[in-house]
Amino acid sequence: MLDVEVAYALPDRQRIFPLTVPEGTTARQAVAMAGLEAAFPELPPATFRKADLGIFGKRLRDPAAVRLRAGDRVEVYRPLQIDPKAARSERAAREKG
């Protein structure tokens, strides 16, 4: 068994869920085991099933294939609200004029 954490944050609050999972558990499986839907009932359940995931700030390309190690913190990422390139362009335009 492995001790891991699953983390999710909204702009106004965050939760970290400590879990003990069997060896061989993937990042995607750990998110399903954490019960995020119950902790964040205002969000549709698909939010967590389809979200990008990372471990300690490093995005996972295939979270369904990445097996966890003891002490890992799986982070569930929210989608960006604005494209970073568009945001930079808007800032540059405001600063010019």
C-alpha cells in the first residue's frame, strides 16, 4: 500500500485528500478514489474525470498510465479561463496605448 495525496483547488478554496492506495494505482484512479465530486458538488463530475493531472507541478501526458509512488501528490488542474497568448497580447495593447 502507498500513501499519496490528491489535491484540487478553486480560486477561493483548496482541498488535499490523503489516500492509501494499492501499489500499481494510476494517477487517474487515485483521483477517482478521492471522492472529489462529493467535496465539490457545485462542479459537474466530468470535471474530475477529464481534467489534466500532474504530480508536484509536472503535467502528466497519460495519467491513466502513470503509476503512483509513495508520497506522490496528484494535482487536478482546472482548465485555463483565457489563452495565455491572448492575455499577453491584451496586456501589451493596454500598455502601448
